[in-house]
Amino acid sequence: MEYTVLVRMNEKLFLRDPESSALGRRIVRQGILLVTDIGFEEMTFRKLAERISTKEASIYRYFENKHRLLVYLVAWYWQWLEYQVVFQTNNLTDPREKLERILKLMLLKDFAQPNASSAADEMDVAALHRIVIREASKAYLTHHITEDNRHQLFKPYKDLCGRIAGIILEYRPDYPYARSRASSIIETAHYQAFFMQYLPSLTDFGTGSGGQLGNEDRLLSFLRHLLFSSLETATLSTSR
């Protein structure tokens, strides 16, 4: 069964809604692939314009600068991920089972991207996931974060963390650090995935210890240990 997720984006992220035209959709979708290919630092609107056979000025009609495009992509991913959390835990009653499902979602475990022939206009979620791992912190580690936050550009991330925090409290109602644990488990998942690929000596999931799939399974086990051991330990310590 195939379905399309329609994500409504904060209007402060763009000058013109890219989903309102074929060119705008190409800017976003090819922008994802370009950032994935060469990285955010090397990506420019000139290179993106060449990639989609348009003028650089056309892209500036949609996005003020490439940082705004990055924030747009990251925010889209967070909103998509929150939708998946809701959709994939809706029929579950056990909070632990919900949290287990969320950990897999963070790593896109068992996620099947629609095939290219049936979803040529779909976002490449796997590529977006790689961008989030490599580039997401650049969306908010800026001097103008206060202004961006005032415009609620990071609300999708806050909503996702709030959603996960709520499920943590279902599992342990007396846990005092639910939002901190929610945000830290997301960041840990992404940093460890980054280190696993590029700085393996900072992890226990290096390239020589089981292959990509084996290491992803070990990373999932680590996240599971980190989440549930902290919840149970904190509960015991605060009950004394």
C-alpha cells in the first residue's frame, strides 16, 4: 500500500511555497540530492540551478539563502518523522513497544522508500535522513537562532521531542527528564550513526566490526540500552 504524506511547512521558511509549482518541487527534491552528494558547505544555488537547468535567480524567488533551504529540509524531515511516530504507534498499547518502534524509526530500520517509478515526485526520505545525520545541527547552531526560534522554525523538532516525551511518561510517569531524554536519544542516534561512518574510533560500531547492517543492529541495541536503563535507573533513584 502506497501513500503520500502532505507536510504543511512554516511560511517563514520560504519566500514562495516550493510545493506550489513544479520548479519549486524540483528545487527541493534536487536540493536534497545535491546536499547529499557534495555536502552543505559545497552546495550553492548556482550549482543547484545548473543541476535543474534553471537560472540561479529563480531559486532565490523561493528561498532567501541556502541556510533557509537547509532548515526547510530538516523541518520537513522532523514533521515526517513525527507523523510516522503517530502512525506506527497508533495501534500499540504497550508504551515500551511504542518506544522500541520509535528507536527503529530514528534509524529508518525496516523503512521502505516507494520505488522511483511510482514516486518520482516524492521526497527521498533516505537521502533526507543522511542530511539530518550530517547537517541538521547547522540549522540551529547559528548567531541568529533566537530570531529563527521566534519565528518557530524549530517547532517541528520540538513537537517531535514532545511527542516522544509523552510516550516516555506513559512508560515511566514519574520520570523527571522526559524532554531531555527524548532530545538526547534523537541526537545520540544521529551522532553515533555519523561517527560509525566517518569517525569509527569514537564508537563501538566501527567499519570492521560486523558490516553496515550488523553495526546498525548494534547501534539500535545501544540506543535501547541507553533509553531503558536510564528510565529505570532514574525511577529507582528518585523513589528513595
